[in-house]
Amino acid sequence: MNLCLMMFVNMWGESMLIYILMVFLFFMKSGEYPLMSVENFIEMDWVGWVLVMLSVWVIVLSIMSSMMIKNKGKFGGVFMSLNGGLLFFLMGSFVFSDYLMFYVSFECCLIPILLMILGWGYQPERAQAGIYLLFYTLFGSLPLFFFIMYISNNYGSGYMYVDLMVEGGLLVCVMTMLGFLVKFPMYGVHLWLLKAHVEAPVAGSMILAGVLLKLGGYGILRFLPLLFGQESIFLWLGCFSLWGGLLMSLICLRQMDMKLLIASSSVVHMSMCIVGLLVFSEWGVKGCVVMMLAHGLCSSGLFCLANITYERTSSRSMLLSKGLLNLMPTLSMFWFLLVMMNMAAPPSINLLSELILIVSLISWSSSVIAVLGLMSFFSAAYSLFLYSLSQHGVFMSSKSSLKITVLTEYLVLFLHWVPLNLLILVGWSMI
């Protein structure tokens, strides 16, 4: 057993092949049943399957983009074992049908990502970022544990896919939703995300933006049926989330740090997902899941691009890294393609998700048209701001001898961009 474990943690390319094989196994299994049941506590519907596939895909790409850790001998075996453990807990969160086991997997995902930030982070402030990450998410989801215990004690079961309504008012809703809103994160409890993204290594940022934020949306999706009938509370939550998304889109226009801008744009996109879930409509749920998938791929690719730039310029500032179009034109092409995906340009699946969410929100209330219009406009504004400021202009003479980009980096970026355009072909069948 110890020999097998040592072989696994010391492999690099072999482990990626194992992950890719897992993707194909899930892909082959997916078309048989709408709700797959393996054991009494493991079930998976289409939402869980989409997020499991996203988890494997993003973790494989994050490993491929972290070759610097292997090349410089920075504890590559430990890094691989943390990625494997994180993938295990993520898949458990998306396939467990018992509330308590979901909560355990949900919380265990914090441990590998915390160790990644502390072990391979860039700045001395990574310890503070790790503490922010741990205590924000842990204290936010602690009331959820007591709520799950209350359900198991009073209703005799913690099974997810059963018609059950829990009686309660504001306190019960806050206890249930707070942990997921912090994880998403909603505006107001999002400060941990910005610190964690800035201090995390490239794999940590890619997994945080690509998959870990989606745990909040998946949790809301699973727990909302318990709270059906509390529409007045969700109305205020949805309005606050939309307003926070608009404020964050304005804040993005002031950021000069690439990673901070990309992390802030995640809060903007997730605010629309929160409202899409809280309006209790089928289109809202589908739009939220499609946007989580699109954002997971797009944001992960942008963090990979920011890391490639950082490794060559030793700076995340767009003012110091400007003029890259003259030095690395092919990389600038990928910047342009992924920035266009981030602002929901056709023919991306981001556009499909925003259209579904906008239609569902306007059918809920026509008062949100102005806010949604401004959010879409400012999303395009800060995306173009990111591209133009970092790629155009006169480069510093000290940057003229940058090392060239390697084929692996182009492959990672290509594998981020291609699904965003191909998935829209099958996305229309969901509506």
C-alpha cells in the first residue's frame, strides 16, 4: 500500500493520465441514466455530473500549468498528493446524497487548498490569506452543521432527493444559506477570496476559481428545496447580491493587479448565479449551472495567463507588464480570446448562460433590467480594460529579453478555450 502511494505522489504525467481516464469513464457512464445510483449514499444527477467533469478537467489543467514546481523540485510529490486529495473531496461533495457526508466533503476541500496557499504561495502574506480563507468559510458554514443535525434528528433522514420542507423563518434560512453564500462568495463576505487568489500559486487560483466557488452554488441548489416558502427573505438576498455585483464591476475598473481584477470579476459573475437560484425558476437553475461551468473554464484560463505573465515579468501590475503584444503576440491572442469569453462574446457558452439568466431574472421582476444592463456593460468595460492595458503600449526595455513560452502552456490555454466554444453546441439542448 505504501509503495503504491509513493508511486502515485511521485508521478506527474502519469497522474494526469489517470485523471483524464476518470473523465472518460464518467463521460461513458453519463448517458445511461438521468440519476445514477451507485450506493445508498452516492447518487448523481446532471448537475453533479457537470461539476465532477469540470473538477477533473480544471485539476488536470492546473497540474499541467504547475510544471515549475516539478522542474525546480519544490516538493512535487506532496503537491500531487494534495491535488489528488482535493479531487477526491470535490467529487465526494458532488456525488454524496447524504447531507452530513456532503458537509464533511464540503469542509475537507479547505485543507488541501489551504496547504497549497501556505506551501507554494508567492508572498509572506500568504499565512494571513490562509487564515482568512479558513475562518471565513469555516465560521460561515458552522451553523449549517447544526441545521443538518436538526434535520436528521427531527425528520429521521439526511437524504437529499426527498420532498421535505423545514419549518422556520429568518434564522433557519440564514443558518442554511450563510455557508454557501460565503463560499460562492456573495458581496460583503468576499474579502477572503481576493486575498486567497492574490497569494495562492497558479494551481490554487485555478482550482479556487474553477471549482471551489461552485461548491457554494451546488450547496444552495441542494438545500433550497428545504426552504421553499421563504420567498420574501430570498427577495432581499437576491437584490443585495445584484447590487453587490454592480459595485464589484465598478471596483474592477480601478484594479491594477491582474489577479485582483480576475478575482473581482468572479464575484460579479457569481452574483448573477445567486439571484438565478433564488428566483425559484427552472431557467434560473439551468442558467446558473451553465454559468458556473463557463466561469470555471474562463476564469481558470485567465489565472493561468496571469501566471505565465508573472513568471516572465515578475510583476502582476498591468502598468509594469504593458506592451506584451510586441513581445509575445501568440500569447496576446489567447489573452484576447479568453477576455472575450469573460465578457460573454459569441459564440461562447458564457453568452448562453448570461442570456438564460437575464431572461429568467427579467421574467421574475422587470425592475432589474437597469442593473443587469449596467452589469453587462461594465463587464465588457473591465474585460477590455484588462486586455488593452496589459497588452498594448510601450514595453519596458528590461522586459525585452523574456523567455519564450513553451508548448505546454499553449496546450493548457487551448484546452481552456475550446470547451467554451464547443459546449454551446450542446447547451441549447438543455433549454
